[in-house]
Amino acid sequence: MWFFLFILALAALAGLHFWWRAKFSALQGRHAAELDSSQRRQQQNSVDAQAQQKTLFDSMLEGLLLLDRNRKIHLANRAFKNLFGLKAELRGKTIVEALRIQELDGLLQRAETEQQVLDYEIKLPGLGERWLQVNAAAITNAAGEREGTILVFHDLTRLKRLERQREEFVANVSHELRTPLSLIKGYVETLLDGARNNPEVAERFLKTIERNANRLDLLIQDLLTISALESGRMTLDLQPVRLRALVDKVFSHLQTKAEIKNVVLVNEMPEFTANGDANRLDQVLSNLVDNAIKYGRTDGCLVVGGNTLADGAIEVFVRDDGPGIPPEALDRVFERFYRVDKARSRDQGGTGLGLSIVKHIVQAHGGEVRCESELGQGATFFFTVPAK
Ligand code: ADP
């Protein structure tokens, strides 16, 4: 009996052992599977986070560079590579190896020691002036230890160019205003000093004062027009404009001027109808015809005509047989205050803004301007305007 009970207990114990082992290994298996899936989930999350981070960094307009604590590149985003025209892998390189800009090394040293975001401007060497603004800051961990450095690069070139254009414009305007103004002042002072007692001299001086006052007036009008056109404040009153009739109108206004130089005005414009602002197109044609008379030759001939282009637009041309424009000036004549011959333009009462206004008005109509010329063979100005 005792023996039988002993065998039974042994069998029960063995059963319990196998049951427990089976259960334990199942538990272990489940645990391992869970661990494995959690690890895979973690890996996936980390891959996803990295992909998200890359997309985020690559969508930035600013160039971004992350350096590790040894000043080696850890990450460079797409904008950074584009900014410097780099294609090769940058990871592991120093900033000087990657960019060859020594002065950035000094900025890095400062960023590591100073507890603030540094702001720095650099001019890139090489062809075509380029400016960058660089912000640099140290990256620290929770314990306050330096982990690396972050650098953000903004392209300042466009802003710098605009700033320089604005400065040049202000300098040009001041100069243009000062010239007639100082002449007016000078003549007024001479008149007050006694010249007014000689009627002949006084008359001559007063005429010069009047001429310069008119020039100032013209300049201010042109400046206001340019400013309205550039700021987009000027709206076009689009309507059908009969171009041949418009050319006749412009010719009749400038007839006296043409006669003084014995210039023949020829209207070869077909009966085209444009879709444009009649007053603004009048301004464009008047400027071009006025220039052709002013800068064309005495006893010359001036022709205005037009063609239709493949896209249906109308191309108007104003052709003279004067001295023409040198090749290097062909594009520049449309810039504000650019003159091929400064003295000649001033003698003719020019403001240097006429062609710039022409360009703006034509562009506002969705058209284009250009000029063709050979020295000594005259100049032809073209502009396009939509047909009705
Ligand atoms: P401006 O007030 O000096 O006439 P514009 O902007 O109208 O200013 O013209 C710019 C410059 O282009 C002129 O100063 C002149 O040197 C040149 N130019 C314009 N039209 C002609 C032309 N038909 N023939 C030769 N030169 C011209």
C-alpha cells in the first residue's frame, strides 16, 4: 500500500513538473515573441521617425547642418547641399573640408563657448556675388554637456541685391533732383545779385530756370509713375485700342518736335486692334517715338508698324535711322537711369526713366520689350501687346 502511494505521488510530481515546464516554455516563447515584436516596433518607429525628420529637414528653405561633438558633419539637408552645389556624401567631414570656408571655423568655436544663438554674415568667394546669413548654436543634453552644433544658412543674395538697388536708386534720384535744383538756385541768386537789372540777361536766366523747373516736374511725374507701376498700384483699364489711330495721335503730338529736326514720321501700322489700356499704350508709343526723334539723326526717317505673331499677339515696332545703340547697352537701356550718352540725354531733357516705364507698362499687359540695333544703322524697339 505505502509503495503504491509512493509511486502515485511520484507520478503526480512528474506530471506537475512536465505541466509546469510546458507552461513555462510556452510563457517564455510568448514573452520572447512579444519582446521581438516590441523590438521590431521600436526599430520601425525609429526608422519612421528618421524618415519624418529627413522629410522635415529637406522641406526647409534654409540650409541646415548638424555637427557632432567632434565637429564632424552628422546631417546636412537638401537646401544646404543646393546652396553650396554639393553632391558628395558629407557625413563625417569637417565643415572646412566640405565647404572650404575658413571663417566658419571661428564661428563654430564661438558657438561652442557662448551660450547663445550667433548671427553671422558671410560673402561666398567665387563668381557672382553671394551672401549668406549663418545662425549657429551649441546643442546640449539634459546634463548641460555639449553634444554638437547646429548651423542654419539663409541665402541673403536677393535681399542684398534689392538693398543695393534701393541705395543706388536713392543716390540716382538725389543726383537727378540736385542737378536742375542747383542750376535754379544759382540763376536765382545771380538774378538777385543784380542780373535782373539787365532785361536781356534776366530773360535768358528766367528761361533756364523755367526749363530746369520743367525738368524737375517731368522727373517727379516719371518717378511717381515708376513707383505706381512697381508697387502694382496701377490698374489697367483694358479696352479695344485701334493701333493705327493711336500712332496718328502720337505723331500729331510730336509733329513739332519732329519738324525741328526735319524728321519724317511714317505710319505703317495695319488696322490692328489691341486689347490694352489706351492711355498707357499712348505713353509707351509716345516714349519710343520721342526717343527716336531725340536720339535719331537730323533729316532722318522714323517708321512705326506692326505684325501679328504666331501666338496671336501683336508686335509693334518703332524704327529710326539714327546712330543706333552699342550691343552692350541693348539690354541695359531698359534699366532705370541708364543712358548710353549721359550728356546727350540731359541736353535733350531726358529723365533716364522713359524706357523703364515702357517696359513696366508692356509687362503689365503681359507683353515683352526688346531692342535691335547696329551702330550707325539705327535702332528698332519692339513691344508685344495682346490682340483684341
Ligand atoms: P532718357 O530720358 O535718357 O531718354 P530713356 O529711358 O528713354 O531715358 O532711354 C535710355 C537711353 O537709351 C537714352 O538715354 C539713350 O541713350 C538710349 N536710347 C533710347 N532710345 C534710343 C534710340 N532710338 N536711339 C539711340 N539711343 C536710344
